[in-house]
Amino acid sequence: MTAIIFPQTTTYSYQQAHKSALKVNWRVEDILNGDRRIDFTKRFMPETLARVNDIPFLSSYEKLKLNQIRGNSYLHIFSLVEECIVPTVIDHIHHLGSSDWVAVQALLHFAEEEGKHIRLFRGFAEEFECGFGSRCETIGPVQEIADLVLQHHPLSVILMILYVEWMTQRHYLESVRDNYLETLDVQFCSLLRHHWLEEAQHTALDTLMVEKVAADLDAAGIAAGVEDFFRLIEFLNQGLMTQVQLDIESLTHATGHAYTEAERQTIQAVQERAYRWTFIGSGLVHSHFVKTFSKISPTNCDRLMAIARAHSYAANWGSTADGENGE
Ligand SMILES: [Fe+2]
Ligand SMILES: [Fe+2]
């Protein structure tokens, strides 16, 4: 196989990412088991992602419940992605072998942090289940979905991880950190903040992994990986659309409101667009993801943008993000 010449112009380094990661040092127990608890009188999600206000016939109470259902599924879906990240990073460590111990140490720390995030999100889900008042189903089983994702091309999987990790930062920086207009639940915001604090290092490491995987492929291998990335987005989209159906059932149980068929269709239409933007569109257009993708597959950039546009929520389309960690 002849490897193509891949321009490695990134300024990221394993050493710097690991050094920055060590400065962030929170424990799950400090966040979940302190005095602070979820306040179920508050919304969890910013409206730019939840889009409950765009469903005109819902009462304030119903909007609150749907927003909280969205908060629960939001963390569930991120924890699902994290279940894919840990084995991907471990595989990459195997791939590197003993060629770069600085990289190995940084990547091991990365995997450990994602394990911590999974515990954090599961802890939240347990508290949510106890306090919400009715059961909310989420897509799964998580391990089966993760296994299906991991059957995809390695370049495809790591590209998905890269855009999702940039996306989490964008959500926090643009919609949560300085959101003074909405009084979101303090505990939920704290959880997103702590997660975000570790994401900047992750995106640096993801970028380095993408570059390494791409550098070891020939042109046909990269084309196959990128093609599979587009298939993986469609797979993710199918899961999101299933989650919308589960959310509508959860809302019905939580409120005791028997929605008419027309009302269900309206909720479904609004929420499908909201989910597509939250988990796909807002990540694919992130400027740092586009930059990395365009180096790997410049001829597919227009296609990437077309897919992003198809997963947009009209009011959000066109905005990109440069968000980096920097507290
Ligand atoms: Fe994470
Ligand atoms: Fe992460």
C-alpha cells in the first residue's frame, strides 16, 4: 500500500494535551454527591437545542417536562458516543505500539476521562429517574449500538468522535455558559461545564488520531472511510429519530395528556429537526471539524455541507463555532 502524503499542519501535540488535561481534576463524587441536586422546577436544556417553545399548543408545564426529557436523552446520547470513544482510543494505543510513549500516556488519560464521563452521565440518569416522576425510555441497548458503530471504518468512527466532541464544546460555550436569559437547572449546567472542561484536550487528541489514521491510509482507504462516515451519520440519524418517538411517549406519560394525531405529528416534526441540529448539523459545521475534514477529503466538503444543511434547524443555519476550552 502506498500511503498518500497527508498534510500534518495541526498545532496540537500529545504532550500539551496531556499537560492541560492534568490541570483539570474533578471527581464524579464531587459533582453528584454534594449538596446540589437536580431541580425539577427548572429547564435543563437551552431552547436553541430543545426547541420546545416552537410547539405552540404545549402548556408551560408540558414544555418544562419535554425540555427535561430532552436533557435526559441529551446526556444518554453523549454517554453512548463515549462508549464508542473508549475502545477507539484503546485500539489507537495498540496501533501506536511502543513508538510514542508520550502519546500513549495522553491517550490513556483520555480514555480514563471518558470512563469518568460515562459514570457522571449514568449517575445523573439515576437521579433523573428517581425524581422525574415517570419513566423515560432511551435508545439502546447502549452496548449493542456501540458495537454497531464500531463495526464501521476506523476513519469513519474517529471522524464521528471528532465532530461530536467539537459539538459538545460548541453547545456549552454558545448556549449554556453565558445564558442569562434562561434560568436553567444549576446542577445540569454544572455537569455540562465540568464535561466541557475536559473536551478541549479531547478534540486535540481526536485531531491527532484522525491525522494518524488518515496518514496510514492510501487514497482509496480514505475515500472508503469518508464514504462510511456519511453512512455512520445516517445510522446516527436513525437512532435520533427513534429517540424522538420515545420522547413523545415519555411526554404523554409524564403529562397524562392524550395528544391528537395532528399534535403528535407537530411535536415529532419540530423535535426531529431539533435533534438533527443538536447532534449532527451543529457539529458538522464546526469550523475546526471542517478544517480537519477538508484536509482529509477536500473534494467532499460540499457534500459535507449539504448533509449539514439537511440536518439544520432553520434558525441556526449558518452559524459556525471556534469554541475552545479556556476558563
Ligand atoms: Fe466526554
Ligand atoms: Fe470527550
